[in-house]
Amino acid sequence: MQAYSAISALFFSPAKKVFVVTTQTTSTRPKNQPKKQASLLRDDLLGYLFIAPALLLYLTFNIWPLIRGILMAFTDYRFIYPDTRWAFNGLNNFVKLFDSPKVRDAAIVSAKYSLIVVPAVLILALFTAILISRVRRGSSFYRWTVYLPTILPVAVSFLMFRQMYAPNFGLINSLLRGFGVEKPPYWLGEVTTALPAVGAAHLWIIFGFPTLLFLIGIYNIGSELYEAASLDGASRWQQFAYITLPLLKPTTAMVLILIVPGVFGVTDPMLILTQGGPQGSTQTLGYYLYDIAFVQGDLRLGYASSISLVVSLVTAGLVALIFRWSRERE
Amino acid sequence: MVEGKEIYLGLDDIRLDRPKQAFYLLVTYAVLIAGAIVFLMPLFWLITTALKENSEVYVFPPTFIPETFRWQNFPDGWNYEGMDFTRWAQNTVFITTVFTTGAVLASSFCAYGFARIKFPGRDLWFMMVLASIMLPGAVTLIPLYIMYSRIGWLGTFYPLTVPVFFGGGAFNIFLLRQFFTTIPMELEEAAVLDGANRFRIFWQIMLPLSKPALATVAVFSFQGVWNDFYGPLIFLTDPKTYTLALGINFFRGLYNTQIPLMMAMSFLMVIPTLIAFFFAQRLMIRGVVMSGLKA
């Protein structure tokens, strides 16, 4: 159960009243529970009563929409024509989407975006975690700082960045002019800079939790290994390459699993910052899907569903790959 | 294990007889402090812009501290023509309160069933609930949209509040179930002997003992729903039903030049999340790191 072990990656450990992180699969049966339950006879019915709401929710809000979503991907449903609801058209949507230059361009933008943001998050989070782990004084302040953006409303965060990226009087360009840059870029208004600029804002927002996870990973390695290594004459760089990196592999896998789906399917920042522009340079698959399903023309929900199905399958594939990688032994 | 060892040092540990180590430490602190300043800059900029005159936004070089603190931006933004921040704030508070209550009640209820009551297929059902965490939201969004539109829920608060009462979210169920399984069975058995039924045990024993876990669920739920943008964007179509997140974005779309007012409203929206963060901080962040330190 791949899905299951991913979730157990982050769970609440009540004994310490804290969150602990593990990548092991936990058993669904609690260990300290006695096998025989005395004097509680009508367990069966009561059990269903307790979880009935969850099951109802599960069926209504997960399974049914999932089935419906998959079926809809094979129809030509347009929201403004209700009678097209079950207008099955076979594989037409998929033929169309794999032929469509717009989908192809959006897929390229999504891939580029992921290739910018995901490595940047990994490298910066790891680097920051290492720095924080090395200091004692003020480390809680840095943890606090790093995590802060994660809790801000995305609408507000991206608005802030929009202001900072403003071409003439935004903070960034004002500073650049102050340093003597004659013609600072227009950031969100230029084809070449828009995507990295959005990515930087996104990085700022999501980077706190990965940093904390890495920090926990480093703390868990403990100082003994490093001390032994430095006694053996290992340099800092060697310590990093042969102790820190290999031992943080499970953490890295978890960070990837947490951020890859959100980054590959990214929509929110484009909605607030760029509306997919300029010239489609920030039109990701997520944004394109939103656009054709809820904004454009006759709201082609069928076609949008086929795109979302493909996006989901790709994401699931990526997560599975990360899992395999994390299980590999050197 | 941690204290006093060489790899965890403060500035006061700098020793001149070990120049190399002192140098590393100074560089580490310099990078951290510079990083923290850059990192906090957007938020600082939000606050300082929120207090500026509109004309001061367009001066070069930019001022880091407003020349005059214009507190009037807050009432001005709140009452701006065509904007309805009072209503949006009410909507947001309403949705947040209902959602958070529902998440805590429903998920603890389900979690208790999974943790303590044996019934056929329990583990299978639990696995399925968990698997739904990994379900890509994108596939179910459009069908949900259609479902809500057919039962007339589009443009109402129902899509954002009702579903949570059925189950309270798979992740929350998981979290609480983990917690419940560690509460000693003997407590419950004693209560049964005293004649308490399942519901009383749940209400009077399990819930009071689980306050830290329940608080965690509450804080996470609060932040998730208060900050949500995509959900309200899809399901709330009428500006009267907007939440603050949508309202601020709406304001930005119409009055792009009223930057200080926009920032003032954004800052107001941030305050509750900051307060929640300080609660969460105690429960979570410190806990996360402490667990690492003590492991």
C-alpha cells in the first residue's frame, strides 16, 4: 500500500505530544490493545454507526466523483448544455488533447515550472536546515521565520509578491535601480521572467515545511556520527556527502511526495498573479484546466476532465517513482 | 546529547583560540540573519505599505518606514465604495467556525469508531479512508462542481461547510485515531462496568483526554479554511457570498492603484492566522523539533 505508507509518514505521537516523522508503514492494529474485548457485545453495529458518517462522506464526496470524473473524461459534456451530460465520445478527448498545441504548451510550462521550483525547494530547504541545525542561539526564531509563510493566506501572499514585482515602483525593481541597474526586468510582464518570478513566490510560500522536515532529519542523525567522522579526519564536505545526504534520503522522498503534486498541478499563483500570461508563458496545465472548465466559452467540462485525468495519472506516476526510489538500497 | 557538543553552537561559544571554528560560526550566523531579513521582507513590506499614503508608494527611493503612519487606511479600505468587507468578514468567520467545529466533532467521532470498536471490515474501511488523502483533488473537483450545481448548492456556503460534517477529513481521522489508540483500554472498561455506554465514554472520557490532538486538528482546519482560495473561487459566485480571500482579490481586480488600502485589508486578514499560528507553534513546531532532539 504505497498510499498508506506515505500518510504514515507524518503522524501524531501522543506519547510525546508531538509530531514525529517516519517513513515506515504502521500497522493498522494498535499494539497495546488487548485482543479480547470484554463485555462489549454489540460492537459490530455500533462500529458502523460511529464510522457511518465517514463512509457516507467517502462514498459521496470521493468515490462517486472519482467514478464520475473518469467517466466524464470520455464525454463531450459542456456545462451550458445540460443534455450533453452523458454524451460519450469515446477517446476523442484524449486524441484531441494529445494533438492540441495548447495542451502541449501548457504541459511544457508545467514541466518547466516543476523543474524550477522542486529542485529549488529541495536545495534551499536542505541548506537552510543545515544552517539552522548548526546554531543553538536563536534557532527557534529561524524555525519560526521559515514556517511563517506557510500559514499565510495564499491570496495575501501572492498579492504581496505582485506588489513587490511591480515594474516601476515595486520593491524589487526600486532596489535594483538603487544598485544601478538601468533597466530592471518587468518580472511578471515578461515572457522570460514571469515563470521564475511566480516560482520564487511559490517557493517562499511552501518552503517552510520541507525545511522543518529536513531539520528533524538532521537532529535525528545526532552528533555522534559527525564526531566519529571528524575524529577520522573527514572534512565538512565529506561529512555532508557521506553522512547527511544518505541518511536524509527518506526525508527527501517525503518532501518530494508532499510538494510534487502541488507544484506540477499548480493553479492558484497563476490565478492571482498572471492569469496565465504574458503570452501564455505561465499557462500551466492546472490553469488551462480551470480556464476551459470554468471560464471559457461553453465550459467544456468533459474535455477538462480528460485533462485532469491525465494530470492525475502523471502525478500518481511521479509519486510512485519517488516511492520506488526511496525504497531502493544502495 | 545536543547541549554543549561542537556542532550546535551559539555566538557566545566563539573562541579566539579556534579561529577556523569561529569563522564558520560567524558565517553561519551571517547567512542565517541575512536570509531571515530577506525572507521576512515581503511581510514587512505588506505592513509598511499598509500604513503609507497612496502617493508614498510611488516615490523613489522607496521608504521603509512610512513618513506618516496613516491608520486611516484601515477604515478607508474596509468601507471602500463597492466593497463589502464587513459582509465578507462575516462570511469568512461563519464558514471557518462551522467548518472547524465540524472537522473536530466529526473526525473525532469517526476516529473513535476506528480506534476502539471492532467490526467486520474495519481495517479495510480505514485503509480506504486513508487512501482518499492521496486522491488527486483535480479529478473530483469538476464532478463535485456538477453535483453541487444540480442540488442548487453553487453560490451558497454548503459546499464549503456541509461535507466536513461527514467524517471531518481523512487526515484528521487518521491523526485522532493514532491518538485514541494510546489511551489506556482500562479506563474504558472501568466505565463500561460503571454502566456508561459508548457515547458517554466517547464524550466524557476520550474527548477530554485528547485535548492536545483535538486542538491540533482545530488549528489545522482553521488555517486550511481561512486561507482557502480555490474552493471559494469555484463554489462562491456572487460577490455577496465572497470570503475575505476572494474579496481582497476582487478589490485588487477593480482598484489596482489603491495599493495601501489593499495591503491594509490583506494585513487584517493575516492577523487571525498569525494568532492561530502561535497556538500551532506550541503544539507543533516546537514539538516537531523537540521530538527530534529527544529521539
